[in-house]
Amino acid sequence: MRTSTQPCTLKPHALARRPLLALMAATLLLPAASWAQSQKVFRIGVTKIVSHAALDADEKGFEAGLASSGFKEGVNVTYVRRNAMGDMAKADAIAREFVASQVDLIHAIATPTAQAVMRTDTRVPVVFSSVTDPVGAGIVPKTSAPGQKTGTHVTGLSDLWPVRLQFETYARAAPQAKTWGTIYNPKEANSVSHILVMREAAKKLGLTLVEATVSSSAEVGQAAASLAGKVQAITITSDNTTVANLEAIARVCDQHKIALFAGDIDSVVRGAVMAYGLDYFLVGYAAGKKAALVLKGIKPGDVPWGPVEKFSLVINTRAAKAQGLTLAPELLARADKVIN
């Protein structure tokens, strides 16, 4: 039997936890009019901090999850899609726009946009996704643990990564690397949470961690270049500023033969050697299923929030060759997917 610490290929239904299943079953007992709303067309505001492969997959998964529950765009759902393009002030403006226009539900993708929505003090139902630490970010009450109800107008999916396990896996894949680099935006609460764990993991493994910080997308490539000559490998957190510009990091790593590791599997095809992480389409899909429960009449605070606990190992052998890393056959054999 696989455990949550073993790579696996995740199916959409595997994301549902028992409390969620119970709530879904309960909707069958509701009068049809209480959730179908006759011919009502629901307006859903979608706010995303930036566009990159993982968050784009999250957005698509969310819509697929809703569609699988009978809420389809052009039929009974209209999406108002907004992208803050990494600008926190714009994220706040988008949140205020959605509240003023009285959308039926807000899908907040990533920590900064979810925080922006919470700052409006709105009572509009909110479903978040790709938020690393909803409690620490002030999105759900401190009294609400994963798998529990929030008792508020908010529910959603956390994308908390297994940072320690990731670092251990990557360190075994690149045993010659004793000094590791990372790049992040300290203004992103999710990134700071991951960096704290990453520091502890590096210390436990006897590795040196060199940190480079950025405040905008334009600085990412330059930050990667600053690590060249100092580190033998780079591992990336769930930092949206950095992940949105992963190709810039990959170019530096290819040029200087630095092994690049990511935390989400969508980044592997973009130039990382490996990721032991989440499929963000399925993160969004699970969030979409929660949103469907809300549109059917269940209060968001009665829909348990929680993390995704299944991960997959994806390896890019082309990137490994470009970055001068030889991968052990047993590691390749363990992979859920190998990109050649």
C-alpha cells in the first residue's frame, strides 16, 4: 500500500476527504430548487496573483471540478477572470471590484490574492486554492485546523508542499551538491513559510543554503545569475514571482551546469530536473468541488478546508543532461513520469 510519502499518480476523486464526501451526499437531500436555482446563472470572480503553469492549471482544474458538478460556463456559470500580474495593489483593486459587483462566489488563487479578498471584509463566499498556509496568512481562523470547518464565509485547498521530504529527495539526486541556492520574494507569506522549513531541512542534511531575494519578476534572472559560482544546485519554493519566471532560472542553470529542482510538477517541463510535488490541475479540481457545494446551498464555513496530501515524482532527463546531472537508474525507476 502506498503512503502519502510515496510518489503516486493522483486521480481527481482521490482528493476528496470523508467530510467532503459526507457533505456531497447531504446535497442529495436538499430540494432541487435550493441549489439548482431554476435558471440562475452564477457569476464567479476569479482572481489570480500571476500567470504561470501551476496557477493556470489550478484555474482550469477549478472550472473542470465545477463543470463535473453541473456548473458549466455558458450554461449556468459566468466567469469574471482577473490577473493581478504580480502587483499587490492590483490584487486589492480586483478584490474590491468583485465585492462591488456582487459576484456570487470568489475563487482566490494563491496567497496574495486570497489575502486581498480578506482585506475587503466581504461576506461574499470565497473558495481559495494554492494557498500554502491559510492559517498563518489570516485567511482561515487560527482555531480551524486542516480538515475542519472554518465557520466563516471561506473554504478551500491548501497546497502545502512536503518541503523537508522534497529537499531530502533532491539532495539524494544530487549528492555532489553541498551548497544549494534558492530564490524567493519575501513579500509572499507562502514563500516565507517554505523558506523557514527549507532552512531547517538544509541544516539537518548538513547542507549550506544561499538565499537570493527578489521583489519583482524582472529581478529573477539576475538573482539566478548571482548564485552562479556560489552553489551547485538550486531549489525553488512555492514563490509565485519566481515560478512565473522559471525559464529565466533554467537558462542560467543550463549555462553554468547548476541542477535546478522545483516543487510543482508543472515546472519540470519548463526546465527543472525534477519535482516531487503537486499536480495543480487537481488542486483546482478539488477546490471546484468545494465551490459546487457552496453554489448548491451549503455555507462555505460548513465545508472543511484542507491540504492536498498526495504527490508525484516527475523527472526531466533533458534538463538533467543540460545541467550536468547524472540521475541514478533507481531514481528514474521510481518516477511517476519521465520527460525525455
